[in-house]
Amino acid sequence: MAAAACDRLFINAHLATMTPGGEPYGAIDTDALAVTGDRISWLGLAEDGLPDAPEVIDLEGRWITPGLIDCHTHLVYAGNRAQEFEMGLNGATYEEIAAKGGGILSTVMATREASESDLAAESQTRLQNLISAGVTTVEIKSGYGLDLENEVKMLEAAKHLGEINPVRVLKTFLGAHALPPEFAGDSDGYMAKVIHEMLPTIHALGLVDAIDAFCEKIAFSEDQVRQLFKAADRMNIPVKIHAEQLSNQRGAELAAHFRALSADHLEYIDEKAVKEMARAGTVAVILPGAFYYLRETQKPPIKLFREHGVPMALATDCNPGSSPTTNPQLMMNMAAVLFRLTPEEALAGFTRNAAKALGLSSEIGTLEVGKQADLAIWDIEHPSELTQAIGSNPLYSRIFGGQ
């Protein structure tokens, strides 16, 4: 007996559902997928009877995966830092560039000078690149304003981008990204401002889906971040953290204590913290673009994450200073070549595990009946091609919310 009628029907397809625990890539014995409204309403075999649909799309053997999810970006910013790239090639370290007024603070100055409309317009190109690569959900952090007015401006620009583009945008408040120049030498004073002025106001404006902090020697201490996370917890706001990128400051362990959605970077994390993340259900977001760009040598402990069952997500970390990329396929290849993730792990990193890193596992990240019909359709013969081909873009079509 045929399934109930639907709005759109995709036939002659291969499905990489990315559901865990079964066949590689969650590939199932089915060749058709139905969409009703903005939801996946049916998966099945044509020989078992197809649902009626006013629109039938023959994919001629192409593959369908969940729409890609970029769960860590700094996509909204102004200016560029190409000169700092040259400084790095000439031997300057990330810390040395930051100490000379470069790094995050150089982008802060450019972002403060830009209007909200200018920020949105400049960032639109980057977002369009992600959309063209199959991304249907993107997280966008603030953190280049570092005062209330400009942090709000960044988050409003991110919100606007989500309203004018066929993509889901999640907004993360990253006021604790760096110490602004007006608070030089007073990190406690700035953190107090973030906690008592910026966070409550931004939350009241409805501009924050999660908060983030950079826990590092050149940024904020474990104790300072703890105070911020306590404030977020009182407001029932999920937390994330930049942790253990340049040294081990116990940030990931702290994040696990607060049941953070994710801890990101993690090159210097130890096994104790990995175990705590596993117990808390905190996702490890691996960012090979920054590792590559900064020419780091300390790799994240992929084997430990596997052994302790910590889900691994991937993201572009799109930002002007340490990962100026909008290419998910390139990040998948880097994760495989540099860190030895399997192609299946790499694709899970941009689908199922990225959804978990954003707290959206019930809605997106796998192809299952009832989930959002966010689909990427690829002109490939096998899903491993998405990781194997360096920086390729074999996207055939992209469906967001059933459209």
C-alpha cells in the first residue's frame, strides 16, 4: 500500500541518512524520500509503492545527505587581516601578533567602525558561499564588538542575514572573546561588564541562542569564565567554549561541569577532561582550518574522543585571522588528512554531531521521518568523495525547510 500523499517526492536517489549504529553513513535500502511542508514525511523503496506528489524529482542516482551544519563561525565582521598572515609567515606567533595590536583587536576596530548594514552586506558574501556549499544551518558568533553597542550590532546583523537568506542562523554571544583596549589590564572589570550589563541586555533583546568564551592565556581565565557560565545558567542560556587551543587552561573540563553544548579547538585537552565531556554529553568541535592556518603542531586527541565516546563535530571556524574559509568540504579533507578522521566521521562532523553541538539533534542532522527537510543533494558516486576531493563542491541541489 502506498504511503500518504506528500508535497515533493525525490526518487532514484541514494540516501546517507547519517543515523548512527547501522550501515556506514546510515545508508539504507531505500531510493525515495518524501517531503510534506517543511518535514521529511516518508522514506522507502519505489517498488513498495510511492506516495502521490504534485512534484516528483528524479535524482538519477545522486546522493542525498542532511543539509550541512556549520556549528562554529565568526562570519560577521569587517575588514581583513591579510597583513597579519604575512607577519605569521615571517615568524611571528599568534600571541606576538596579538600583543602588537593585531589579532582579534584589529578586527574589533574595523567592526566598530562599520554600520550594521555594512556588516551584513560584507558578511552576505561569506554566508552565500556556505549556502552554495550545501550548508542549511550556521552558527554566527559576536565577539568583534566587545562593548554593548557593537556586540548588539553584530548580533542584529547575524539575525538579519538569517531573515533574508534560506538558511537557519543561530546567534552566539561571544563578548568574552578578547579584552578591549579601553579595559587594558582590567580583565576582571571587563568580565563584570559582560556579565552584569551586556549579557542581560542582549538576552532581553532576544539576540542570544548560546554564549561562548575564549578560555586561554591571551583571553580569559577559568575562574572568569566560570562566573560568566554561572550567569548564563541563571538565565537558562546554553554555553559553549573556546578551550585548550594554545594551552591547557582547564576550560573544557569547566564547560563539561556546566553541561556545555560544545568545547571547541581542544588541541591541548587531556584525558581527564575528555572523560568529563563524555559524561556531560559535550561535543568536541574540531577546527582544522585554524590548526592549519596557524601552523600548529599539537593535534587534538582524536583517539581519546573515540575511546570515550565524545561526538566530534567539524566547522569552518570562518574568521578573518585564523581560518578565513567558507569551504566545509576542505575542512572535511583537512580533518581526514591532518587528524585522521574517517570520511564517515568527517561527514558526521558536519551533520549529526554538528546538530548536537547546537542543541538541535531533534530537528536536523539526520534524514529521518519527522525531521526538518534540510537536504543536500550531491553529484557523487559515494559519500566518501565529499572528504576525498580537496575543496571540491559537487553540490547538485540544496533544500531548506522543504523548499
